[in-house]
Amino acid sequence: MFRMNFFPHHGSLAKELREVLESRLQKGNLPTTAVCTMTLELGIDIGKVKSVIQVTPPHSVSSLRQRMGRSGRRDSPSVLRMLITENELTVSSSIVDHLRLQLVQSMAMIRLMISKQWFEPADSRQMHYSTLLHQILAITAQWGGVRADQLWSQLCQTGPFRNVDLNDFKSLLKHMGACGLLTQLASGEMVVGAEGEKLTNHYTFYAVFNTPEEFRIITGNRTLGTVPVDSPLLPDQHIIFGGRRWKVTEIETEKKVIYVEATKGGQPPQFSGGGMSVHDAVRQEMLAIYREGDYRIAIGSKKVDYADTAARNLFAEGCSNFQRF
């Protein structure tokens, strides 16, 4: 009889630890459960997966569809299970708990995905001015000098920023000049200004997105991964990381290193992350479910029920409170 094995997989784990799980999934010769974040959604061949369990409501129908598609390959059906936690109601419970919003949001996403075959469209209306500014600086620094019409042609006219019109583009260039990011020469060419040089000469310029400052977690001579600075740890604190329990033995603040040794007990460190907004269509579907008092999926003349007894009871409780409020 095989012993079930559980392996973590997330961006803060050291690459070699993530690759242990990836290799095991690709081989597919041992029973394996991967406990992961979005890191296994795209780009990695993980072989045959029997089922996917979504813990807590997903942030989008697109993400839920992507995760469901990870199972059921090689002539086997896709299997998606959802595990939603709801708090027990007390006299001080919030309206969110009374309405069982997490459960109903999950049900709305399932119904949109399967019954209506809907998922969030790509929002092509966004202007992304901050990224455009970054690219203007990058191209100007790379070329040493560039004309405004060349930037317009490469970035907006035929490039990825086609939603930005010419007047807005000119206004952005003027603003960058006023801030010292760009300087216009007598020839008409633009070069990187004094303030722009401070940005482009720093290594952080090459990352468009902000990344948190992190500490490395080390045991012996092996790096386990990283934790953000805003996740405070203290000497002698017990933590869970990489699926194992550790005790913090030393923290070198200047080197940004946390040394640990194996131990018993512990709590996982907190990882911060930017919240993602839920599409209006999901909220509208939630409202429809509350008003109908029915979450089931319509297939022809039949309605398919996929919830267990506990979920059905919580749903009935949420609908009752919706009518009451």
C-alpha cells in the first residue's frame, strides 16, 4: 500500500525544492498531492492529474477554468472539488458571514463556467501609463537618443499601447520633461534626463512591477526559500515552511538571512499579496442565485446538484439571511 505524499509548491520556495515536486508529477509513478498556489497554473508540464481541489473561492472564473483544466488529461475526465470554509455564526458575526458570501461566490463561478461557459474577457481598454513611461525611458536609454515620432510609432502606433492617443502621448512626454526624466536636445532628439538617469542606472529599473524585500531562509548550507520583510520572524520562533517544521536560530538583518533548524510544532509565516477584484458578472450571478434560492446547474430540462449536505445547509442559511436583510 502506497503512503500518500504531500508536497508544497509556491513562489517563495527555493527552485530546487519546487523541481522535486515537478519531476515527481511528470513521472507519475507515485501517488502525489501538490499543495500549490498559482505557480502550477501555467507553463509547467505536470503530467496526469486525477483531480484538482480549489481551497477558498478563486479570484476569477478564468483561473478556476485553468485549474480545472489541469486535471482530466490523457483521456480521463476533469475533476474539480472545492473546499470552502465558513465561520460559525455568533451574535457578533458580520453580514459577510451571515450571507455565506464565500460559498455563494464559488457557486456563482461554477455556474458561469459550466452552465453559461463564461469567463472574464481581457480588458483591452486599460492605458497602462506607468508601463508606457517605463518603456519610454528604457528605449531612450537603450538608443541614447530618440525622436518623439519614433517612440510614438514603436510604442503606440504599431506597439502594445494602441489605446493611448497622440495628444495623451504628447502630454506624457511633456510631463516627463518637466519632471527631469527626459531632456530634449536642440536637434529635437530626446535623451534621458538627470532624474531619469537615477532611475535607469539602478538595478530595480529593469523590473516593471514592485517586488517586496525578502529574507532568505537557510538551514545548514541549503537555502529553503524566502519570506518577505513584512512577515516578521523572531529568534526561537517555530515556523512551518516547505511542508516541514523549523525553529529560527538566528537572524542576520544586514545580510537578510534567517537561519533555521528542524524542530516540532510551528505556524506558517504570513505572505502578503495584492488582492484581485472580482468581475461584476460574478457579483451579478451571485445576486441571481440569492434571488432564485437555487445554485444548481441547468443541463437541458434537469438541474444538477453538486453540493454536499453541509454546503446545502450553509447555502440555505445564506439565502434566508439575504431575504431577511
